[in-house]
Amino acid sequence: MASFYRDKNYGTIYIEQTVDGKRFRRSTGIKLPADKWDASKGKAVNNLVMDSGVSVNTTLKTKEMYLTQSIQELTTTGGGMDRLYELYDAKEGGKRTVKPTGAAFMPYLKEYYETLLLDKKSTGLSYQTTYRRLEKFFNGAEPTFSQLDMNFYEKFGRFLEQGCDLSVKTISSQWKNIKNVLGLAYDKKLHNSQDYKKFKRKDEESENIALTQAEVDLIADVKLTGHLDKVRDYFLIQCYTGAAFAGITKVNMNNVTDGICTFRREKSDDVSNFPIHPKVAAILKKYDGNLPPIMSSQKYDKYLKEVCEKAKIIGVFNKRITKGGKKIRTSNQRWKAVSSHCGRRTFATIQVLASTPINLIMLMTGHKTLASFDKYIHLRELQAKTALKDIAWFK
């Protein structure tokens, strides 16, 4: 098995392996300072250590693959150490046919999500979750890009559904992440398989709660102190602006021009524009124009349920999802169903019911397509209910 070591005098990283009692040794062309190299593991300290814009550890994996392939070819065709050097140098130089599908998938995915997290992109957490589920599925194996074929699609799909007991929507998001990463790698010519384009994403319309204007008013009027008062303010900001959790603190006077607040959403990089409602202006004035730093989404959801319970957001909320391949129906008090996503959905729903033009609502929420907006709040169902109320025959 190949190993890597760093020359202490010059910092050059070498690959070496003993073959039939003789040592193969070649420079990788990479130089690293001592603090970037883990001598005990024979690799860079983490996947974020780069060389020419590529993760050093990914490059080392590729060079190890070249050497393994060269040794296998040498075993088949015969030859000595000189021939092994020829085979390795040819593969590294791209002179021989070396299928890029031999590149390892998991290190590439890990490097991708770590870069997102380093850039403070919230989507990094989603890709990290996908990586961990794949890691559990592969159980220590190192699949190449070419191994993520239709056979993998079927087996991993069953694993997510039966082994992880995930909902259809959650499984769909895993395939979205995998297809995106495979597509990016294909564009970079790291593999030549297009099987990933056949990976179908099953979807299921979400049944998530949106509050009424009367319920929003109850939350605004309930007497609260301390952290619950702050959480109430954050949530009202969402209900009156359509901001997602990650965008709550972006609603500040620094982003307001002529009464319009404008900022980019972290998740999609879409631009949101919306007028500052008097309720929002009052909240911002309370905090001198800038909201205080927000807690984690987990704590926010927990405290928000407490706020809604105190505000008496009652009544039954029924929900149905497909999980683990089975239809599951749940019933909860409405306050228990509220989460950080509810504020944004409440804003959009109230705007539809107020007959605000759809294109203006999408401008405020940042949705780019009518299809995505429709899925988000069941637009057609809302419009149908509104129209049905106006039918004169029923009055």
C-alpha cells in the first residue's frame, strides 16, 4: 500500500511503496509547511489544505490510485521497476487512457460541504448530513464516481427509506445534493458517467402550518419577557417580511432604502425586497435599528413553541407524510407545529389571502418560479378556497 511522507528540508511530499522488495519513490510536486502536514497519518491536516485550488488530500488519493493501477498493469504485462516508473509517470501525465471514473467520490463530497461551511453557507449542513448517511451506507468503503450507478441508486434509496426511516421529502433532498455534486464533478471531468441524470427524485407536497393574521396578532399582544420576548420579535419579523431563519437579522436599518429592505437570502442567493411594515419598524426601533444576535435554530424552535403556547395558538393541526414507505398521520395542537419555517410561510399565505399580486409576493419572498412558490404554500389550493367563498349561489 502506498504511503506519503514530507521531506523535512524542503517540505516536498513524496509517494512511495515497496514492490517486490524494491522501493518506488516519486515526488508529488506538492510542498507544504510542517503545520499543514500530519506525519502520523501521511496526509494534510484536513481537506481544506489546498494546492493549485485542489484539496491536497484529494490529489494524494488520485496519485495513490495511479500507482495502484500501474502496479496492477505491471503484474499483468510484466517488467521491472523502470517499467513501473514509466507506467506511473504516463498515467500522471495523462498519456495513457486512465478513466477519470476511478476518482474517489466521498473525499470530493467532503471537500465540497466543508468549503460551504467555511464560507458560512447554511446549505453546508445539508450536504454534511448527506455525507454522513452515505458514509453509514458504504460502511468504510471508498466508492469511485463510476460506482454511483443505477444499482447504487436503488440500494441507497432503500437504505434511506427502510434503514433510516426517512420521509419522502427528506429522501428527495438527499438525491438533490448527490445529483448536484455528481453534476459539478462531471463538469470538471472527474468522471464520465451520466447515470446520475437518471436518479429520480420522488416528492410529496408538504403539509406545514401557516398562521392566520388573528394568530399573529395574539403572538404580538401576549406579555413576554427575556428571551421569549426576543423570540417573539424575531418571529414577528418573519411574519411581516417573509424572511427565513437565516435572514432574520438581515432585516435591519442598514439594508433599508426609501422604506424598502433588500438583502440576499443565504440558501439560494436570491434577492428579497419588501416594504418595512410599521410593526417591523417598531421592533427595529426597539433595538436601535439592529436586531440582537440570534440563537441556534434548535433553540429558536423550542422557544417559539413556548411563545405560541403562551399566546394560546390552539386548535388541531393535522399532518400526513410518507415515512419509511408508510403513510403516517399526526394530529397536534397548533402551537406544537410551529417552527422557524412557519413565519415565512405565514407571510406568504397572508399576502395571497389579501389578494396581493403573486409577482409582488414572489419579489418579497425571493421565489424565482411560480412552481416553487406554489409548492411552498399550496398556492392553487389557497386561491381556490378564496374564489369558492365568493360564489354568490352559496350565500
